Amino acid sequence: MSLNRLLRLGVQQLKIDAQGSRRWQGRIKQFLPTVAVRWCQHGVPDSTNCSWLMHDNHLELKYSDLVMRFNYVWLRDHCRSASCFNSKTNQRSLDTAQVDLAIKPINIRSDNDTIYITWPDSHMTKFKLSWLTKHSFEGQKQSLSNHILWNAAIYKEAQMPYITYNAIMESDEELKTFLQTFLLYGISFIEEVPASVKATEDVALRVGLIRESIYGRMWDFTSDFSRGDTAYTKVALDRHIDTTYFQEPCGVQVFHCLRHDGTGGRTLLEDGFNAAENVRKQSPDKFDLLTKVPIKHEYIENVGECHNHMIGIGPILNVHPWNNELYMIRYNNYDRAVISTVPHDVVHQWYIAHRALTTELRKPENEIWVKLKPGKVLFVDNWRVLHGRDAFTGYRKLCGCYLVRDDVLNTARFLGIET
């Protein structure tokens, strides 16, 4: 019997016994007693429980009860050796276009925590098993963001830290505590801030870079309708996300009420992810539709010297394709444009799905109301938490800005927070 036939018989038997690694090893010994190929298990299985199986174009690796599959080109492309990866810049040196798309290892071995792969040109690639687990597709599917979904009751029971202006300006630990809260809940407050645009800008810059937009860098406004937006009036505002008419909506919003001589004007806050997840549980088909149908949002302004026409296009719910995790909600009924991106046989189903989300968002048990006042600065994750307000009377002046989302996350990672 030829060696190739022996190999085929061995691999076929492996597939039959895929649940028992020791049986797999035994079958190879039965068919190929002198040739160590395809299925291997390192010498200390009790310590790391690592085993693998070589397929035609990928490696199947089992480690810590997680079964992962790595394409061979991927493994070669992600080599972290000095000739392939610059550890000082954390950038790839390898020219991926030069990797043979039919490449296969000629040898694989492992020790306690590392797997070693030798390629046909004798180059060796080594990976920490924990690194492969973290960066595998299967590991990513299991790794969801550490958001705490909340409604009014959950938020009121949460122990929100009291962070002051002086503390956060002077201490990285206080900044870290603030950002941990912000990333968990999508909102966080800084207290005892001087009631000025300058102090608001200073504390915003402590968290991240300010994102300039058609509204400028720092903005402060009253209900004088100086801009062509309902926010510049005294009427109530339903829950919404800001700048849905940008191709990439602003990621973080900062509010500071500098003065209010009047009544009303409470701020409504609501976890859009919580509402969306409730829709997913109750009606998966409606949730799915809201992640797939692209909708236009539009802002047209011709007031004074402000002339703008902005259009953003995207689904109401945005999810990562590899694990279906929600990462952005684009909900604003004020700025939603004419629906021209949906065929007639889908649009009615979209309205049904949109109504389901709206109904969930408008449940009182999902709302919290906060009275903003001088000294209390609110940071809002504009990709997650919807905001609105009561109608109000009198003179009310707010200031604030948008922050560059990437830079806020950069600050968090620098402080050791997983994002």
C-alpha cells in the first residue's frame, strides 16, 4: 500500500473519531507506526490541553477547550519573527504579496505555551497559544464588548463614581475610573467643573481630542435659533443620536449647562443598545432587517452665514459581521431623509421593524432623566446612548463639543483599559 493511500486512510479515520484526540493519535499509530504526520499532541497535555490537525489549507488547533482554524497563508502572514514584524513600530515587514497562496507547513511542534511552525523555505514561525486564542476568528466570536446594558432600574442601582474636575485634571487614576464607567455605561459625569466654556474645553481635552465640525470646535448656544436645528429652540426633543447625517456620526458628545433661568429642560438619556438587544430577543428578524437596510439621514441649513447640506447613509443598527455584535445605533427621526434606498417590497417590513425599536425606546422603564446644571459636565457615547430633553422656559445656555472617538479609546487603552 502506498504512503499516500496510508495518509488518506489515516485522515479519513481521524474525521470519524474527531471527538477523541487520544483515539486520533492511536489511529495514526495503527496506520503509520513510523511516520508522525497530520495529528499531533505535545508532550504535556495536562498543562495546556493543546492539540492540532493539519488539513489541506488550514490548521485546526484545540487549546483550552476552544477549537480554532487558521489558514496557512494567515499563519505565515502573521509571523512575528524579526524579519517579518517590526516589534518597535508594531508594523508588518513581510511583503504579503510574496507569500505562496498554496503554502503549507512542513513541520509543527509545540511546548507548554508556544506552537512552532516550519515552512518549506525553513523559516520558522512561532506563536504563543494565548495570542492565537485572542486573535482567532473563533476567539473574536466569543469576545463581546464589556458593555453593561441598562434601563432606569439598573442604572439607579449602579454605583457610579463621583469624579471631580480637580481630581480628573490631576490624576490618571481618576481619569481611568471615569473612562471605565463611560465605556461600561455609555455615559459619565464630571462634577465641580467651573461654569465656563474654557473649563469645559479643558476637561474635554483631558479625555480626548476635540472633533471640529460644521458646528465649530467648542459650541455654546441658547434657544435663539441661530442654527437651522430644532436643538436651538425651547421645544421638547425626542430621543435621538446626533449627526446621523455624517458618514461617520460623532462618537462622543460633551454637554455643560452654564446657566438656566427658567423651568423644564431636563435631559433624557437612554441606552440604545439595551433597547436594540430587547428587539433582537423578541423579534430577531426585525433586528436583522434594521442591520441590513441602508437609510439616508440629511441636514439642510440656510440660516445667516451657515449653509450646509450633509448626507449620511447607513443602517439604523450597525453590527460587526463576524459576531453580530452591535456597535452603533443611528436613530434620529428628525433627520431621517426621504427613504429612497429601499425597494417597495422591503420598505413596509422596515417600517414594522423600526416601529418595534421605537416602541422599545419609548418605554418609560428604559429612560433616565437628569437636570443638567452649572458644574456638572455630561459625556455621552453618541454611538450608543440616545438623548433628548423636556421643553423649557426662560434663558438656558449650554456649551459643549464632540470628541474624536478613536482618541478617547486611545486614551483608555493607554491607561490599561480593554476596549
